[in-house]
Amino acid sequence: MLEASPGRNFCHSTFVFRGFPELQKHRRLLALPFSVSYLLALLGNSLLVCVICSMKSLHSPMYFLICMLCVVDVFVVTAIIPNMLLGLLHDWDEISLAGCLTQMFVTHFLSSVESTLLLAMALDRYVAICHPLRYTEIIDSSMFVKLLLFTLVRSGSIMATLVGLAASLRFCGSNIIQHCYCDHMALVSLACGSTDSSSAAGLAVIICFVGVDIPLIFFSYMKILSVVLQSATAGEDRWKAFHTCGTHLMVMMCFYLIGSVTFLSHNLHIPIPTDVNTFMGLMYILFPATINPIIYGVRTKEIRNGFYRLFKLRAKKILMVKVSPSGKGQT
């Protein structure tokens, strides 16, 4: 509900989400595909974490990074989707300013951590394939400590600044957020007075993550593809290498492209319909979380074999428990 503003000194303490204004009559139907996607993301990522943690053969840097990516995906979708589903199904659309800022920080922080992990995974493969003799020297425990500190400092400081600038604004006009969650510019666009600092911070985020991470990821995969294609003798091996690198790059580009468009649409005043912008914002979160277990799990032979071994071990234990009483009786 839109609250009347008594003046510029007034500041809203609660906000209302209106992510799909053209589809309000069908909002309960919208909950179905998002619920399915959320459950698939939870199931796929949780299963992948379980397999990697249970199989000692998968306790290597690359699979550790995949495990971290799965954990981040679970947290980021959980920060948004359950609250959004409550709004779609039960009209629980309100959120406090403090809650909105908290959700904004968690969402953007975890998304930036995911970007750093994608970069780390690309660099890990680059070292493993292009400099295999130096892999254990470069990729060690100290490197992971440095990666953790770099991720926390870069993502934490930038997103804290972004949210801090948004928190300093006054919201004396509309309190309706044209989104399903607290996206940075969706909230900032409701502020009274100048929002130049927040807009500049939003552009800085794009430059820092998209402008830095994408070129490094692209360069790493191009070098990997070049080395593999030169060493591969069979046409099938060349196609497999090209298909794997191409698939990874396409998924990453979708993540960065959708994120950039949703971030820049308000800054550059790009006229995108609210329904489309909301859908893109949700796909920026849901698509990677749903597809990553397939790209890095189902399509990875070692993880696939680990899942089969884990499944056989669990099935064998269950069978042993069931037959043990009869076995004792026979002896």
C-alpha cells in the first residue's frame, strides 16, 4: 500500500514489493515455476556438496571451488526466493527498510562472491592445463587463504559501501519497490534528492566485477582451449574440449550479461518493462544456481562416478541393515 508522504523530512520505514504488476491476477500461478526452480537448485547443489565432501578422491582444489560455488548458490537463492514466494502466495509483500538493506547486502555480496569463484575456477583450470608441472606449487593451501581474504575484502568492502550509500538516502515519495526483492537501484530509484553517489557506486560494481572478471575468465578459457586443441589428436577430443569450454563460457556470460543489464537499466535509464526487469533479476539469481550442478556435476566424469559410488555404498548399508536380523537368526 502506498503511504502518503507528509513532506521531505519524512522517510518510509516499510516498503511493498510489486515485481510483476501486469501479472498480479496470476501471481499464484507464478509461484509454481519459481518453487520448482528453487527446489531443483536446493536439491542439485546440496547433492553436489554431499558427493564432494563424502568422496576423498574429490578432495582437490577444483572440486573444493565447485563445492563453495554450490554453497553460495544455496544461500543466495534462499535469501530471495522463500520471501518472494510468500508474497506471491499469501500477499506478504512488505519489508522494513532495515530488512531491505540487509537483503540487498546479502544478495549482492553473495553474487559478487560467485563471480570471484568463477574467476578462481577458470584460473585453476588454466594453471592445471597450461602449467601442469607448477600446479601443486601455485595451487596450495596458502593460495586458498589468500583467495578467501581477497574475496571477503573485495566483495565485503564494495557491497558495504553500496548498501551504506543507499541507507543514507531518504525515501519520502513512493514506497513501492518495482521488484520481487531489494535490488540496489530498485530501492535507490525511490529516494528523494540526488542519487548520484549511489548510481556511481552501482557503475563501479559493474566495472570492478564485470570489467575485471570477464576478461580474465575469457582469457583463461581461450588459453585452455588453445592448449587442448593443439595437444588433442582425435577429432572427438577436440570437439569435447571445445564443447566443454564453450558451455562453461556461455553459462558464465549469461550470469554476467543478465546481471549487468539489471544493474545498468536504472543507471542508464534503459526503458525495460517492470515485469521483464523483475524476471531478469530473478534469472540472474536462479539460473546459475539451477544450471551449475548440471554443468559442473552431471557433466563432470569424476563427480558422476563419485555419485555412483556414494549411491552404491548407501544402498549397500541399507541392505545390510535390513538383512542383518534374518542373517543372525540363520546362524
